[in-house]
Amino acid sequence: MEIDSDAVGDVVKRLRRAEGQIRGVITMLEEGRDCADVVTQLAAVSRALDRAGFKIIATGLRQCVTAQEAGKEPQLDVAQLEKLFLSLA
């Protein structure tokens, strides 16, 4: 499955945001910040990573549907896409 350039740009933005959040969490830990604050930030990072993964899967689903509508064989079948989706759930 190839990811279209618009989706790549969106996913890269999300991952860069998560990268910054992870750096922030590391700094918080090094500074001895409250564990509740650290866990809150870790949850935000987790959501950002999940959204990036779901964006990639959504692109695959779109490609699958478009290929089927055009009478072509999709690169990934529904079972493979479902497995990828469940790996994030």
C-alpha cells in the first residue's frame, strides 16, 4: 500500500508533534515533575501516535475501495487492513 502525499504530510506533522511531546515527557521526568502530569502527557503522545496510524489505515481503506470500484485488485485485502486496524486498537 502506498500512502498518498497529502496523507504523508499529515502523518509526518502528527509524528513531529508526538516527537516534541516525547521530548517534553523526558524533560518532565528529568526535572522530577509530578507523575500525574507525566502520565497525562504520555496519554497525549499515545493518542497522537494512534491518530497517525489510523490516518495511514484510512488511506489504505480508501485505496482499497477505489481499486475495487475501478475493477482492480487492491494492494491489501480487507482482512489485512482489519488486522492493521486492530493492532492499533
